[in-house]
Amino acid sequence: MNFLINIIAIPLSFIMKLIYNLVGNYGISIILFTFVTRMILFPVSYKQQKNASRMQLLNPKMKKIQEKYRNDPTQMQMAQFQLYQDENINPYSSCLTSFIPLILLWGVLAVVYKPMTYIMDYSTETIEEAKSVVLSLEPDAETTFNKNTMRQELLIMDKMLQNPEQFSAVLRNGEITIQENDTEKTQKLEHLSPNFLTEIKEFSETFTLGNVRLSETPSTKISENSSFFLFLIPILSGVMQLLFTIYTQYMQKKRNPDMPSMGAMNIMLYGMPLFSVWLAFTVPAGVGFYWLCSSAFSFLQSVFLYWWFNDERIEKIGEAERKKAQKARKRPTMMQMMLEQQQELMRQEQGVSGNRVRYSDDDGNPKFSRSEMEEYNSAVIREARRRIAEKYGDIEPDTAPKDPKKKKK
């Protein structure tokens, strides 16, 4: 799991560190980081919105297909696949992109929880040695470390800054005394420099947004020592996500008045902002602030894209895509080939639907064995694939499937 998180966190931390070195403030860095990542992913969002807008304009045609083949689901699916192919639309294009915000969130979580690793570039040995220094002065802190494994780097920083004189003395001395069983043992500090505490202090001063320390976890109980804005970060994050959800639902309904009510899906869509508020009260404020920035940029981006992809522009794009699909008939995209193969399979299955269910005659006497029918159905699938491959010149033609009835003779 750590390996996968590192794969995501390392490139994101490179961007964050580059921005942090330019502005010198972690809060501002999160704002700029969100903007930069949104700009990098804008082509993906652009393509996703274009595809969604085109599919919304296809709803009248889809409705006609559904009415025409109301009693024939197979023909209905074939007609829908054909429509997607003619319009050069990939109905599954938004599936992968929907996971991108979640992937980014994992990367941001790692960067916020582990600033010593991803921003300050300390080695694992240095961080472990700093933890040993904390435990040598506060043995009871081991319980806290064990309960908060993800927050260990933030705890190390906090503990050192709470007792700077003690830690400065240890760092100058260059060794610590640790308890092993019933004996005390002296351990040299090989990775910590005397100015380590100064570096931590300087970074901690920039790990803020105004008077809010982004390493702190917001609480529903506001004390004299906590900032009111720290309490507001989760609330504002949830409100912004709710506004984004309401706006997108409104625009979808406006573009497609016949869109059916999503029922349980709506509960999830409107429940997620509430869930994020609760979650933001359990993680450092830097994570909630990222959610706030991300939701704000997503809202602004959606307003722009819905304005850009108006009906007139989508009609022009659709006409261009249809011409493109016609030119690509000789060598279609992988998705077009998959859709055609699915259509061919349906045709083949329809052509033998009578045979596939005739395991016995009217008197109950068996006609074909089950193994013969399985063999025949497999041959149907191979034949469908062969026709598609032969059409595009991928393989040599093969023999067509043989009817099991002929085989019995």
C-alpha cells in the first residue's frame, strides 16, 4: 500500500515542493498546487464534458430507440451501440476520469501528513532518529505514535517545537539515552544535524494559512487557542461541494428535461458533502483546505465548460465527429471495434436463439446434448470475432461454426 501511495505522492510532492520553494508558504502552495493540477487535467475534463454534452443531445434518439424496441432488449442494445458508433461517442469515457480526484486526494494526504519526507527531503533514517529523540525525552509518547501511525511526522514536529530547549540540548550533545529492558544505553545521533530543530521551526512557521496551522486537526469545540477559521475549513469545504453538486444537477436537468430522477444516486450525491465535512474534522486542516480549493476550482471549471459547450457548439462538434467516424470506417478505434464485435455477437446469438434452447422436443425427448450446445455457442462467438478481425485484416479467415445437428449425422 505504501508503495502505491508513493507512486502517486512523489510526482505530486515534486509539484508541491516546486511551488513551495517559490512562494515559501504552505497554505498558498496548496491553492497554487490545486490550480496547477486542475490545469494539467483540464484536457481530460474538457473531453469528458464534451462527451457528456453530446450524449445529452442524443437523448431524443435514445428515447425513440427505447420506444421502438421496448419488447426486444437485445435489439435495443444493438441499436444503441450503433448510434454510439455513428456519432463517434465512447459511452465509457467518463469511468476512468471519475477516479482521478480520488487519486489526487491520496497524493495530497501523503504530502500533508509527511512534510518531512516529501517537502523537506529528510531520509527515513533521519526521521526515525528524530522519533527516537522524542521518545528518549518523552517515553509516554510511544502510545501516541502507535495510535497515530499516519501522523507520526507531524507529531515529531509538534513535540520538538513544544520543548525546543530540551531538544536543542540533545542535538548539540549529539547523543541520546534510551532504555532497553532494565538497562540504559547511549546512542549516537548519526543523521540529525545541530540545526535540525531550526529547520523544523522555520518550516512550521510557513505551514500556515494566516493564523491557522494546517497541521492541526479541526475540532467542533472552539477553544481560546484555536482559530475560528480552522473550524470553518471543513464547513466551507462541504458547502462548496454541495454548491457544485446542485449546479451540475441543475445544468443536467436543464439540458435534458426528460432525465429521470436518480433516486438513491441523489442521496449519495447530496450526502457526500456531509460525509466530507465529517471526514475533514478527522484529518489535518491542510487536507480540508485542499478539498475546499479543489471544489472551488471544479465549480468554476464546470461553469465555464457548461457555457462553452452550448447546444449550437455541440451540434457543430457532433457533425464533425460523425464525418470523422465515417472516414475511420476502414480502420476504426479500439472502442468502435469492441462495439462492432458486441453487435456481431448479438446477431449471431439471435440467429441461433432457436437452437440454443432446444435441448428437448415437445415430448421431452432430448435433441442436442448440453456439451454439443456449449460447443456450438462457443463457435458462434469465435465466428463473430473472426468476422470482425477479417473485416479489418487482422487475421486470416477461419471456417464458420458447424451446426451440431450436422455433426450428429
